[in-house]
Amino acid sequence: MVLIQVLTIGCLFSSGAFKTPSPIDVVIDQSMLKWNSTASDVTFTAEFHDFESDWTPIETCIETRFTSCDLSSEESDRCIRRRVAAWRNGVESEPVEACSRDGHACSPNFTLTAAPESLTVNLKRNHNLHKENADNLKYWIYFWKKGAQLKVKSEMFILGETYCVMVQFALHWKEYGPPSCMQCETIPSSSKPPDVFCPILTSH
């Protein structure tokens, strides 16, 4: 049995005139951690987090001006989460966790399908992780209206609006591995009001 939990998450904002802009487009691409930035006068520090530890700096990616970090020397068989923060004049930005677009072994594979009456998340079973962890492995599904500052659960979708979804594994109710990068779809028009969010699990 696979348990699916729908969650809400919010964006955190720091106040003040000297706020450091966070990195953007932070992704894990095979053995590389990559990101972009809207600022040119910042340095970056990348961190990792496994299931047993707190966030820890990656030694080769501390206060770097590059927008990538080579992960090839790290253990590839561990479900490690990673994030990047920017620094400017001693002020740290809000860290941004990396997502996976390339079918990472520790990230859920899913597709998103929009219909006039529903938004469907098709989850594809990860054979290795499910075999190793059985019913302790779960899916956490995050979704929000595109462009919204808060990623909130909506009881009903609005026709013509675009909604985004991100999925992450959870083990013993804790985040496990990098989340899959968000996918967005627009709810098409219909003569009927759209249904509530409808996650569907498929396996292959």
C-alpha cells in the first residue's frame, strides 16, 4: 500500500533593505548541482542533508562564485537532499532546495494531466525504493496556483488558471531524497465546475 499525502507549503520572506536574492532554478542534473542568480555580486554555498543528519555544507561548494557544483565525488547510492543559498555582505538568502528533472533514483516520477473537471497526478512506482522500504515510503504532493506567493490547497480549481505540482518521497514521515521539479498545467474550460484535486497512483 502506498499512502499519498497532499500538503501545503509557504514561501518565507525576510524583511529589510539588504535582503540577498535567493538562487533560482536550482536543479540536480545527474552528478551536477546547478542554479542561476539574478545578482552578480553574491557568492553561493551549497549544503546536503541525508536522512540522519542536519544540513551540512558541501566542502567543495562553500562561498563559490560559480553557479554549479560537482557532486561526482559524493556517494551516489544515498538519497541526499541538497540546497543552495546566496551570500552578500554577510547576509544569507533564503536557501532553495534542489529538485530533480532527470529521473533521479530517489525522486518520484510523475506526469500531470489536466482535464475540464480535474487535475490528475499520475505517480509511477519506484521499484527499488518501494522494495526496500515497503509501506514506510509515502508520497508528499505539493500544489499551488501558478504565480501565487503561497502554495496553498484549493478546494476547487478555477477554469483557465494554471496550477503547479511538485512531488517528494517521505520515509517515516520525513522528506526523503530530492523532490521532483514542478510541472504545471492549465485547467481547460468546461460547462461544469472543476472537481477537487485528484491524485492517481499508477505503476509500471
